[in-house]
Amino acid sequence: MQYLALIYAEDGAGPQPGDADFDSYLQGYMTATKTYQDAGIMRGGEALQPVETATSVRIRGGKTETIDGPFAETKERLGGYYLLDCKDLDQAIEMAALIPTAKHGTVELRPIMHVEFPDQ
């Protein structure tokens, strides 16, 4: 089953560029990524641009509206994701625990819903 591991943290939480432990923090991501690749479960993953670059889209009264920034008003911001193909939720949890941000933020696991569309 595929799981999307959504990586959330408050702005400024965890090691920042210039901090003494920032390089080891980034190394943690490289280690997690290599673990996923070696296990054959990684299907994708990227860091995201800062939340200030987000645009939210919604339709109200039949009109498309855009809003600068994220839709959710939360302290924690979505900073990146991994798409993992795990045998079950237990393995997905084990793999999510390798993500360095889990130590100061949150990694949300969401199962991917596969929908079959009829040929059109």
C-alpha cells in the first residue's frame, strides 16, 4: 500500500542553516532517503518551497478564488513529503520515524486512495 508521509514543523523549529547541527540534520534526510531507496519503497519525495510561496484555490459561488499562502491556519507548516510503498501501516510508521523532522515536528501518514476511472 502506498502512503504519503507529510512532513510538518513550526517555522524555525529544529536545526536551521548556520546551526552547528544543521549538517547532521540534513544527513538524516539523506540517510532516510537512501534507506527508502535501498528497501525499494520510495516512489517520490521532495522538499517544498516556503509556505509564503503557496497559493490556495477554491471555488465559491461558481467563481474561482485564489488566496496567497496555505489554506490551513496552523503553526506547523507542510515542508515536504515522501511517497512510500510499504507492505502495511506498521512498516510505514517505522519508515516515518526515520524522518528527522519527526523529532520536533509531525509526520502525517496518509494512505493513497487508488481509484479506477473507466476509459472515456
